[in-house]
Amino acid sequence: MRAIILIKWALVSLLSLMSCFAQASVPQRIVSLSLCTDQLLLMLAPRQHIVSLTRGAVDPDLSYMAAEANGFLLTGGNIEEVLPLNPDLIVGSAFASRDAVHFLRQLGYPVKLIGLPVSIAEIRDLLLAFGEWVGSLERAEQVVRKMDWQLANLNLQQDRVKKTALIYSSNGYTIGSGTLENVMLNAAGFHNLAVDMGVVGFEQITLERVVAAQPAFLFIENHIDNSDSLASQYVNHPVLDKMLLSKQREFIPSRLRACAGPMVVEAINYLSENHHDSKP
Amino acid sequence: MTVNHSYHGVLIGLLVAMIGSFFADLLAGPVSLQWFNIWAAIIENKASLDSLIFFEIRLPRAILALLVGATLGISGAALQGLLRNPLAESGIIGVSNCAALGAVLVFYFGFTQWAWFALPLAGLLGALVSVVLIFLLAGRSGSTVTLILAGIAINTIAGALMAMALNFAPNPYAMQEIVFWLLGSVANRSVSDVLIIVPFIVFGGLLILSCGRFLNALTLGEETASSLGFNVQVLRWRLVVGVVACVGAAVSVCGNIGFIGLVIPHLLRPLVRHDPQRLLSVSAMGGAVLLLLSDVAVQVLSSGGELKLGVITSLVGGPFFLYLILKNRNVWG
């Protein structure tokens, strides 16, 4: 009897020791410094492991996961706000808060940064890598499988000739090759004229070139309702209303394209619905 | 008679240069236009891609460059005559920055919907404040140093207030756009921008031109001018209102385009034999030519329109300013 109890006790302590090791490798106090890592955390990490998100996370216009973000501590992503939270993993975007990241790394905090995926394959890689960081690889694999299935089953109308499109946004920026937006446009059955112009990434183009390109679809992007700025005067210029044969549409809502993730499916669907509308 | 002949020669020469540079500016742009399409649009009222670009984008841009250049030239000549100071210029003495401050307050805080003239009027009021301040600070002493110091102070304060206003503006792009207000541009303007400032510029320009003889008399001193029968107080205010009306309106849609008001009167003064009245009209045309040519340079040098017009005019004006200092170092010392 005693021997059995002893073995049982040894087994229990061994198990608890093992779970201790396992827990040590899975971050328990994760702090996010950017909108995109907020959303990835909400999609992949266990809720009890998330300590703080950024303020954008609860904005339904910006964040795809706004509903799930309620109830978390929100910060502005500053070092002073983050340090007292005693995080064991900090996730952020490689393109934001560089100074904070540099400082946090110097202090010895583990910081993981996400890049900017510009293709479906890179979104897949991002999801899997992020899942591994936060100890939810299985959950990440599930999300990827679901996204792939949805992409394969998109009910898109394929025309023989793709409709021409051009994106024009505040400050005169258009979006060309090497971007996720371009991938979305192509997937939704559009031909992006900015690519023909040789635009790589985001580039300013003049109003004259927008008019001269004669897109069948002009996607206007105005991130904000407030149009009291010179930046908005590009997209509010009267010449765009007078452009012949063109249809003006709002571009993909920010919540679907501000960050890369499985919401890319919904973004493509959104564009493709515009496409269907245009059928005579 | 020879004086008149040469003056008429200068006028005709500048007029030709102005028309030439106006058409050069219409030609300059990232898209090459088919001119018969524009002709067809005018004659047969047939809209095309080319006519759309021409009438909605290029024509407003060229007209704005012409009007704003003329405004800056004539107001520079008027201010230099009024303050009897070779460095008086709307950009240097703070008039342009104060006008920009007024425009910023109206533009970014949603007051442009109040009335079509809200924006130029705000520019006018801002400019008026600065001119009154200049009079209070530098007075009629005509001391160059006092004027420049007063100008630096007003410029700095107006610039800081503008930055603060842009910081608090509800629009997230506002802060970046301080570059536009400090350097100026005529890019991406529409016909409506031209229409809202035309009444102000025409009104201000006519007021300034009507003070030509007064400026001539003023070269002899205020006492002499008043003994010659000029009502100095009234005429001075008329000139000030004229300057702030056209500068305020110009800055409110194109930002602070520097140095034209300084360079042009200095360049043209010898051609009109230092006659302040004649200097007004030739400076207007000269200013228009310089701004139109600067805009052509902007179009040629930058495809995306990132280069601000004020960069070019300052590149022309800055060295000229240094030259003036070197030349007059002993006189001003």
C-alpha cells in the first residue's frame, strides 16, 4: 500500500514538474504593441494569457476582432505603460514603435515582431509562426486550414476579360504590385492599372494620371470621415466625379485590410461583390 | 518721352513673358495632351479625357500660379514703398504666415462650410493682424533692423501657433500638412479654389494700384506727401487693406510661397527708374512670370508633385537675399 502511494506521489510530482516546464515555454503574460498583433493574439492565443492590447483593438472600424477585444487592458504602446505589466512576451509590428522595441530588448524582454505579409502564402506563414510564439500552433493550423478552404471555395464570377481598376487614396496614393491589396484585387477579378504604371508598393500619383488611366473602377479610399485636410482634397477633387465611364467605390473597409490575416477572404468577397453589382 | 517708351517696352515685354509662361505652365504636366481634343471641347463642347485634364486640373493650376504670383509681386512692391524699406515682403515680415494661420484655423476646424468666402476672409484677417503689429512694432521709422526683427518675431509666433492649431486639428493628416502652409503649392487645386479668391485679389489689386501716386509722393517723406494734398492716414489704410486682401486670399489656398515679393520688385526697379507707381504693375506681371516658371520647374522636376512650389521660389530667392545683404551691407550697417 505504502509503495503504491509512494509511486503515485512520485508520478504526480513528476507530472506537475513536467507541466511546469511546459508552462515555462508558453508565455503567460503577453503584451501587444500594435493593432495587428492585437488581432492575431485574439485569434490565436488563450484569452487568459493576454495582458494588454492597444487602443485601436476595440475600434470596430479598424479592428476585425473589435468585439472580442472588450475587457482587456488597453495601452498606447508606450514603454512606461508596458513595463509595469511584467510581460513575458511582447509582440509588435516591425514597422511601428521601433524605439520602444529597441529599449525593451535592451532591458532583456523577449520581443517578437511581425512583418507585413504581401501574399496569401505569407499570411499562412505569419499565422503559423505567431501560433508557435504564443504556444497555440494547433489553433493556428486550424485557422490556416479554414482560410485555405474558404479561399478555395470563393464563389467568384470569372470573366474572360478582367475589369480594370485603380485605387486612389488620401494624399494621392495608389497601390501597386508587391502588396496584399493587389493580391486581393486580382483574386476578386480585377486588373490593377497601377501595376501597368509600374507602381510598386504605395506610391503617390497625380490626378492627371488617374484620369488618363481610365479605370473601369475607381476605388476611393478615405480612411476617415473628417475631410478637412489637404490630403482628402486629392480624393474629393471634382475631376474624379466627372471622369468618364468610371465607377467610384469605397475601397475595402479598414477593418478587413488594415492587418493581414484570415479576414483577407472577407476582403476579396467584398471586392468581388462590387464586381457583381456592375454587371448590366 | 524716352522714359515712357522704355516703360511701355517693359510692360509689353513682361506681358509677352507672362502669356508665354502661362502657356508653358499649361503644357507642363505628367500626361501629354492632344491639343485638338481640347480645341474640340471648346468649339463643339465635346468632352474628352484630355479636355477633362486640361479644364479641371491644368487651367486652375496655371490661373492660380498667375494670380498668386501677381499678388505676391504687387504686394511686395506696395509694402516696400509703404514702409520705405527694401526688405519689406509679405513672407519676411510675417504677413503670409499670419494669413496662413487664419486659413488653417478655418480650414481644419470645419468652418469652410459657413460661407464660400470664409477661407480667404480668414486669410485676410490673419494678414491684417500682422500688418497692424508691424506698424506698432516697427512704426514709420523705416529702420530695416527693427522691421526685420519684428518680422522674425511675428513669423515665429504665427508659425508656432499654426503648428499648435494643426496639432489639435481633428484630422490626422493635419500635422504633416504644415509643409504645405510653410512652403506653398498650387498642385491639385480645383476651379472652385480659383473662384473663391478672385474677388479678393481683384479688389486688393485695384486698391493697391489706386495708391500709386501716393507711393510716389511718399518717397519724399510723409510730411511732404501730406503737403502735396495726400490724406496719408486714409491712403495708408487703403494700401494696407489692398495688400492684406490679396495676400490673405492667395495664402489661404496656396500657402506661403516665399521670396517672390522680395526678389521681383528689386529686379524690376531699375527698369522703371525707381518709380514706385510704375513698379506696382510691372511687379505684378513679373511675380506672375516667376511663379508660373517655378511651377513649370516643379512639374518637370517631380512626377508625383511632391516638390513644393515654395522650394523653387526660395531657391531662387534665398541667394538673392544674400546678394542684397552683401551689396547693401555698408548702407544698412
